[in-house]
Amino acid sequence: MFSCGTSVVPSLEPILLKHGNDAGQLLQILTDVQQAFGYIPPEAVNRIAAHLNIPLARIRGVASFYSFLKLEPHGEYRLLFSDNITDRMLGNQSLLDEMCRQLWLQPGKVSEDGLVSIGLTSCTGMCDQGPAMLVNGRVITRLTPQRVREIGDLVRRRIPLEDWPAEYFVVEDNIHRAGPLLSNPFTPGDALRAALGMGEAEIVDAIKRSGLRGRGGAGFSTGLKWAACQQAPGSEKYVVCNADEGEPGTFKDRVLLTRQANWMFEGMTVCALAIGAGRGYLYLRGEYRYLLEPLQDVLQQRREAGLLGRDILGHAGFDFDIEIHLGAGAYVCGEESALIESLEGKRGIPRNRPPFPVTHGYRQQPTAVNNVETFCSAALALAMGVDNFRAMGTEKSSGSKLISVSGDCARPGIYEYPFGVSVQEVLDDCGAVNTLAVQISGPSGICIGPNEFNRKLGFEDLPTAGAFMVFDDSRDMFEVARNFVHFFAHESCGFCTPCRVGTSMLKQTMDKIAEGHGTRHDLAEVENLDLVLQTTSHCGLGRTACNPVLHTLKHFRPAYESKLKSLDFEPAFDLDGALARARRMTGRDDAGAHLKAEDV
């Protein structure tokens, strides 16, 4: 850790050299500086600006955009409790309170001795084994009161993180149902050999015939995307894998990165062969930093086996390699154009589209962007034969789908099904009882009630990025929606006014209802706000921010109305209540010391 009076220059030089003194690598440079010093010291900012010949404002702007980067010290230990709804359901708030008592510290504050800070973070991708937290970027799962007390003691004694008990950092895969993707019988290189027997156009045609659609939720045809990139003019082309699954309730990519990294890299390499790319990037979310070294090892093994690098598998002129970039805590970077901006070392603000990444992506060159599951599925389709792949699933949704199941069920974890499985089948398999609601595809998706549990997962009915959050009849669906609304307000990048202001207004409305000041007027205003956000927001975050409220209102309106007053309108701020302290100080409580209703 950096301490006052210690020069950062000796440690900074190797970091700059590692990243080729390239301003396009700014986010990676700042991430490494943060890792080395615990924050980004002013001396480092000045040195980086001078060395890369970029303005100080750009460095500060990038550092302030990402929640894991800090320009001020935040303690030798930074404790961030995951605040996803599933963590809430498992008691994360009481654990946070216990940690604060242990360390005599308020949330969001740094201790006076500079030892520790405590706060909240968004979903850590550990919904199947929460409550979870990050300590200096390292994930700890299955928190209990006992474990929290032990962590507090380790912090007070300044025990280095590498000396903490190894069981704290265990992340389980929790695979409860494996299909063709997770029980893949093929060996590395099988898909590539199949692809090398085809021409570039034939590879794209095979992916089209497989019916493979993007597994991120939108479901765009993978073959059409690759074809557009293949045909786009450009001096250089790129392949990008989006491993920034920040949607609360989604953790399938975490398991694929652990179990099937070879297959993901194979899919990227097949894509490179099809579109003529020479370089690929895996954008790994910051919460999954613990997977960085294992993934680097897989890449090196592939290079040694001739599956990456120059003349892949002896095919002259087929040169392709992959680099891993780390995110730094920004949900919006899951949007493909924001991810590309982040790859270029900038703030992760979504671009205006068109043009699309297939023609103007990374460094304004043609870029094919798919997520982890899509690249794995593409490799699988070629290895097993596209007709066999196409035979799985439904007419419009071919292949299998990984579902991340969390919440009120006996067996949370990963389930792989052919497309077309019903919601009720998943509930039965995961041991869910007395289910009140299921949130499909995370906060931005759809919430359904028991009368819709016969619906099917697939692009014809319920498209999903993979999240499947279960809520039983003990849950207050208003509070579930309120948690999701807070998530969107926190994760808005702030670039466009409709989203920046609209998500804040939505949060204030939900808080107003929770505090007992809500009216039917407020519910009507949510629908008006949704119309504004749908038509004017810069990206999908703003356009889907009202979904949790509108969907839960549709199915669980009594959960809202039980909290409402019968007035048409009431201000959220209680002015008369705010004067209560003054009345106590003056010893007055007569009518003249109160505001009349008509005065308020």
C-alpha cells in the first residue's frame, strides 16, 4: 500500500511499460495503480499525464467514472457488501451493521486511522452463495455473523489479505443440471479444425444455419452479426467477448469462465477466422478479478498448443491472439458500445448508434461483440455439427440456455436446459415452494406471477439473459422493485439527462411510498416517467429502469396500495414534522407552533 511521503515513480514505471505506454490502455493502467497503492495518488495522476501526454482532466474523468477506482485514500482495507436483492433476502444489512459495530465505523466513511472503510456495491455475481462482499477487490462468499466477526478481527490486527483463511474465498460452481454446453465432450481445437475445413463465408453460413442467437437477452442472430462484420471495410478487425455480466441475478458466465474458458476462447478464434480479425479482447468484469490468472493460464496453454498466435494449427496466415482487459465496476459497460469505449481507456458511456460496432467498433474498426455463452455456443455448434445443434430447443430458439437460479429455492445455482423449458419446470427442479413471483432476466427483464408459470423460456415467449430470481410468498414485491430501482439510479452513467434525472426521480418516488407519503398520483407519475425514459434515454439502462415498478404493479398492486395514503398528492417532505425539534427546544406544542394543513 502507498503511504504518505513514498514516491510512486519506482512502482509506476513498470506499470506504464507493461501497457506499452499506450493512452488507450488508460483504464488498465489505473486499475494496476489502484491495485499497487490502494488508490490512485495525485503523484501517479501527474506522472501518467506527463508520460502519456494526455490531460489531467481525462485521467480524473476516467478514474471518477468507475466505482472501484479512487482518487483519495479509502483505507488499507476496503469492505464492500454486495447489495443485490438476493443478498438483502439473506440478511446482508444486519451483517453490514455488525461489521460497522465491530469496527466502530459508519457506512461510507473511512476510519480516522486510515485503516478501513465500509460500503455497499452492486451485484457481485455470487447470488447463489451470498451474502457476499469484496475486500480490496477479492470476493468473499457465504457471509455469516461469525465470519463477519472474524473478518473484523483480521482487519483490526492488520493481517494481510493473503494470510486470511482460504475458505473465505471459495467460489462454488453449483451446477445442478448440465447440458451439452457444460458437459461438452469435445477437446480444444475440435471446433477450429471443423472451421478450417470451410471458407470464411461457409463458417458464417454454418452459424446462420445453426440458428444461434445472442445469449445476452436481445437475441440478435450471431451469423448475421458476423456476416456484417466480415463484409465491413476496415484496415483491421477485432473480436470482443463481453464478460461483464453485471445484471443482478446473473452468474452463468462466471461458471463458463471457470469450467469452459477453453471453449469460449475457441469460439472467439472461430469468429476471428470468419471475419478476418487478428486481435481479440476479453472484457472481464472487475468483480471476477480472481479469475484473471486462471484465464491467463488457459490462454498460454492454447498458445503452446498452436491454438493461438501465429499460423494457428499450421494454417499459414491465420494469426490471432487474445488479451484480457479488466473492468472496474460499471454496470453500463455491459452495453456493447460502452464496453468498447472502456476498452479504449475511456469512460464507459454508450455511443450513439448507428453506426454499430460491426462497422465502427473498437478503434472505429469492424468489431464482432458477443458474450461468453454465445462464443461457447458457436464453438459447440461447429464441433457437434450445426444440424445437431439446430435440433435442440425450439424453432426460433435453437440450442441450450444456461439459467442462473437464485432466491427462495432449495438449490440455487446453474441449470442448463434446451430452449423451451417452462418456468414451472425450473421451479420444480430448483426446489422452490410457495413461489409468489419470478424475475426473468434481471431488473431490466420481466416479473411474472403464478398464473404465468407455464410460459416458456425462449425468444418466442420469455427471452432471457439467464437470470431467474425466485421470490416466495413471504416477500414484499414492492421492496424487491424498490431495490431494483435503487440499482438503476446508482448505475446510471449520468451522460443523458432523462436517465440521470429520471432514475433519481423514480428512486425518490419509491422511497416516498416506503416512508408512508405515497399516493395514487405517484403511481400514475411512474407511467408518465416511463414514457419519457422510453423515448429519450440514450441507452437501454434508462429505457428499462421503470420495468421493475410497472411489472410488479401489474401483478402485485396491493403491495403498493397498502402503503399509500388516500390523498391525490402529498409532498415527500414533511415541513411540520421538520419543526418538531424546534418545538421541543422551545417547549411549545400549541396550535400556533404547528403549520396548518392549508399552509403546508
